[in-house]
Amino acid sequence: MTSSRDPFPAVSILAFSLIVPPTASAQAAGVDPAAPTAPASGATVEKGFVRPPSTAWTVLAGGAEPVSIAHSLNDRSFALLAVVWHRVMTRPRGPSVLRGQLEVAVELVPVLVVGQRATTYGYGFSPIFFRWSMRKRGVVAPFAEILGGALRTDHEVPEGVSRFNFTAQSGLGLQLPLAGRRSLVFGYRLHHISNGGLGPRSPSLNSNVVYGGLTLWRQSSSAP
């Protein structure tokens, strides 16, 4: 039996190599619009950025519609609720347009609902999560992200294959700063599900995910 090789992992790796620009000489870090409090006395500020190692929590909800890529399944949608912890790792780096900061994160999906013949419930976890957060433009700050993880469901996804699947995601988003170290977040991800050959078959499900949420920042008090 022949199978089409899914290009998603290679595309994700290429996308991440493009969104993270080469390291430039470090400049002093500043305050992100999502965490607008004043920096510590004497600290030099680069406008529109977070002082590392600031951390944040995000709660988000999203919905997904299938898209056919390399003969992947295109007949089921899903919805999710997720909690993300992230940490700013670097000072601003890179050329002007892509200048940004690297964040590492962990995403927990306690609620996943898949629409197929039998409504399916599950949960997921993405311990591999990198985000490139760029300078505020107007009233929003753009970012690009890439994730890898797994999910477990009470029925096979797709039917008759596997209850355990791997996930890979890449996408873009915007942060809209609010008062009090908060920000709204909106994003799009190309979401990939497959069992990686662990089941009798290994069909894939690719989806367009749109999500929104709220981020609460905790800014570092340490000097940059």
C-alpha cells in the first residue's frame, strides 16, 4: 500500500528557521506593551519589548476546520481550551522588521472535543513551544510560533486507528496590550495530528485553527 509523505514537519522546521533571525549584538531590553510597567531604576529601555526573564500565563480557546494537505483527512473539526506558561529568554535581537525576543513555553490542553461519528473528548500537551515575539506595531505586537506535542482521546482519531496521536503546529498571532500587565491574544495555527506510525495505519489530520485568549504578565524585577 502506498502512502503520501506528510510535508508538515519539514515545513514547520523551515518556518521556524525563517522567523528566528540571526543573532545580532545584544541591546538593552525594554518593556513589552503587554507588560507596560516602568523598568527598574537605571535600566536602559528598548521600547516595545519585555525585560527577560519575564513570565506569563495565557488562557485561550480555539476552533479548527480541516484542510486537505497531501491527502490528509478533511472531514472532522475540533475545539479546544488551553493554558500556556511562557518565559522570555532573550533581549531583542535581529534586523529591524523581524527584531524580537525568543520565548519558550509549555501548553496544556485540558479540553479537546473532536467532531466525528462519535463525539470524541481528549486532552493534550505541547512541551515543545517556541515563540518569536516582535516589536509593537501600532496598537498590536505580532509573533510567530511553533509547537510539538501529543494528545490522548477517549475514541480513536480517526476511527479505528489510534487514541494516542502526536501534534505539530506553526502559526502567527497578535497581542493587544491592556492595562495592568494584561494583553489580549489572537492567532492562527496550522495544526497537524498523526500517530507517527504507532497504529495500524497513519492517516493525518491537518486543520486551520483560530484562537483567542487573555495573557497575564509577571515582569522580571532583575536588572537586564
